[in-house]
Amino acid sequence: MEILADKLRPKKLDDIIGQQHLVGPNKIIRNLVNNDHLVSMILYGKPGIGKTSIACAIASEINKPFRMLNATINNKQDFDIVIEEAKMNGEMIIIMDEIHRLNKDKQDLLLPYIENGLIILIGMTTSNPYHKINPAIRSRCQIFELKELTNEDIKEGLIKASKYLKDIIIDDDAINAIIKLSSGDLRSAINLLEVSYYGTNDKHVTLESVKNVNAKAIFFSDANEDGHYDVLSGLQKSIRGSDVDASLHYLARLITEGDLDSIYRRLSVIAYEDIGLANPSIGPKLMAAINASELVGLPEARIPLAAIVTEMALSPKSNSACMAIEEALKDIENGSTGNLPIHIKTNSPLYKYPHDYPNSWVNQQYLPDKIKNKKYYHPKNNKYEENLNKLHREMKGGIK
């Protein structure tokens, strides 16, 4: 029996929910399809946000033969069969899930046919392709990142799905609960809706019937109806602004929602983005608080979380490391790089090993010639960074 999520799989780009930066009017994938000029590509992003839907819609709209493979499940013989089909058809789209798991044998089999255009590869992965996909495959594909779906996107998908469930009655509280429990995964949301519907005896999906399917506690935003992400933003900005009372207030609202994972993720960002080198011990302390919270669970988790948020709000603040990496990344994006100096390349005999010199430091160039005088790190005025810089100057024998 076909599950509802598969029945709803889009047949054209107009049916895709979200991802308008890729499939919207005059956007890159839309234009590739309209111009009948498809290229090999990798779609990456979280589960349930439309990777397979976009791939299938592309294949359907461009009206070319396609096959679906899984880099892990399908063996080399399966790949051989698809390649022979491609030779008979003159062209073939291969939609491949878990492409980051493609082994060398299968990769070597595909590469020449991707190169000559016989195969157009649409790979899908939840992993960052810049880290997880073999460079040989990556260099032959355009990489497109899918964005997380919003609550409105999930709601749109649920409304579409409900039209396939005969005589369904669904309460607003039930819709909101499904949205919250799905965590941005549309496939998960549709599956939860379907099971909740068939799990009733009167086709009336209520908050209680959703809870019967998914026992995870469901909490909603407070009576002021501020959005969940707005409250997370309020927490971060209050900690950044060193307002301990406001920080605890927004923490309390988030604890009431019961979504500890969101609290952990946001506090981890704050620890390094907003406090950073001004109090570098805050990262390990935060991890200890998170581990304690996971160990005891709610409601006791409020205690270690309150302690760490209080310390974070009262800590000195520095975004110097964050700003430094942003500037470095900007140089990479703009092509301001250049080749590594020859003496720091692998096994270079010209390299001076710092540990062989006083204070484990020797004056040699590390940045490429093109940007050799570039300064990314600009310390903030706090005791820890002042001490770091003092020690750094002493290590270099007073050289600035």
C-alpha cells in the first residue's frame, strides 16, 4: 500500500513546497529545466525538506529517462545495468540517494559517463558535500543547498495532504502539534498526520490523537504568541546584552515549551559567537551543563540550564574569533587566496620546525603571497585576550 507521503510526491516544480531560491520563477533549477539543459548536481540539506521531490520533479518535467539508485543499497551490478540502459537510450538521469556513501568502485564506474554526458547525476545527501563527497564526483557536479522548511511550509504540506484523507476533520491544535513534532521534516509531518487519521474511529484528528501516536511532550509558545524562533532570538540577544534577568525569562519560556535541543543548540552558538575568547572556559562549562540536563531531564534540567545561562549573561563578551573567521571566509568566496608558500607544503625541506627554536617560534611566512599581510584577528579589550596577546608578543621576542 502506497503511503501518503509518496502519493504526494511532486510531479512538477510548481508542486514543490519551499526551496523557492532554487525552483521559484527565474531561479537556477527552474531555468535549467525550462532551457532543457540539465547538469549533474548534488542536492543537500536536512531530511524531509524536498531533495527527492526536486529530483523527481526535474526528471518528470524534463522528460528524460531516469532511474533511482542508492549509493549504499544498490550493488555494482545494479550500476552496470543502469549504464547499459543509458547507452541504449543515449542519455539517462540517475537520481542517487546517500551519494556521500558512494564507494570508489561505483564512482570509477560512473565518472567517465558523467564526464561525457551520457549520465546526468542528481545526488542527494544530508551531509555537507564539501566534506563528505569525493572531490572527483563533487568537481563534476553543481552543488545546491536546500533551506529548512518554515512552519508555514509544513502547514501548506499538511493542508495538501489532508485533501487525500476522506472526510478528515482536524483541529488547529492538532495541526500545530504535528508541525512542532516534525521539526521541519515535511515527510515526517505527513506520516504523523496519516497515522493520526487512521488511528481514530471517527476521522477526527485532535491534539489527543496526535499525542497517542507520538508520546513526546507537546508544548506551545506562551500566551503572548511570540514565535519559537523569536524567543530563541530574545535569549541570544539578552545574553549578548548581558541582561541576566531577561536571559532567564526567555530561558523559562523555552523550558516551558520543552524543546531542550533548541536551547542546547542556541546556547552553543552563543558561547562561541558572543562570549568567545573573553571567557573561553564557557564552552566546556556549557557542555557539562548540557550533559547534566540530559542526565536528569525535565523538570530538573532547568537547574543546570539556569546556572549556565546566568554565567553566560554575566560573562565578558567578545566576537573577535567569529569576526575573524567571517572575514577569512569572505576572502575565500571572493577568490582572495593564492598558493600556499612552498615551505609549508607537505614534506617540504624548507620548512622551519617551530619547536626547534626558542619559545617554539620562528619567523616564517604562512599566508600565501597574495594576502601575506592580511590581519583577520582583531582582539577585543578583555583580560583573556589581552593576556593572550601579551604572551604572543613575548613568545616572539617582542616582535609585533
